[in-house]
Amino acid sequence: MGSFVFLHKTQKNIFKDMIQITKGIANTVVLTLKEKTTLTNPKYLFVFKNDQSNVDSKFIAADISTYPDRYNKFVITEKTSSPNPLTGEVTLSLDGFYTYTIYEQTSSTNLNPANATKVVETGKVQVFATATADHTYSPDSNITYIYNG
């Protein structure tokens, strides 16, 4: 039987804009950060904090949007070994939920939130295990089935 989550009527859209990350691949994420950004050419520092372990994962991802005044587009690559946090790569060791905070800054190398200009967005991230191939069964046409009845 499946599980159900019951939300109070004021909470029904609480996770509507959640970032979803699949482990082991490059994930395209679209956000709207411009409305709270004050810098002319901002660099965005992402901090993902795991809800269970409280461990932070920090990285900078380049905005690759062709229309950054309307939306901001990022590629976030989850890697299990040797990520480069200055190019949008991050290791997220646990599946599940994270809280994210995105800071604007002028630096393309600063990974310390205390040195960033200000917070432009917070929200939730859900991290999924690596997608696996579906296993299907194809019966062999040369098999004879005998049923005792």
C-alpha cells in the first residue's frame, strides 16, 4: 500500500518550487533570482544543507540563461568524487531533503557565505538516487510450462 502525506490546507503548495537533483548526472535547474539580485553581474553561491546531517555542500554555478532578466538557468552536476565547486559540481552524499540558500556575490571563487553580498533565495531540494534501468522479463519461447491441477 502506498504512503500518503496529509497537509493542512495552508501548506498544500509548500514544496511546489522544489529543486530536484538526481545523483550522478548534470541537472538543469531554472530559478528566478533577478527580482532580489542587486549586483550588476552577480555570481551565485549555492549552499545545500542536508536536513538530517546538517552538513553543508557549497558551490558556485554559472547562470547560463539567455534571458537572465526573466529567469536564471544553472547546470548542477552531482559527483561522488572530486567535484569542482567553482564549476557547479557538488557531492550530495545522502538522498533526501536539503535546504538551499543562494547568495549573490561578485567573486567567482568565494565559497564562504559570510563573504557574500546577500541572500537572494531559500527553499528546498530533493535529492534522488541515480536513475536505474528497469529490469524486464522476456519469457523464452522454447520453455514448456507444466501445471499440476
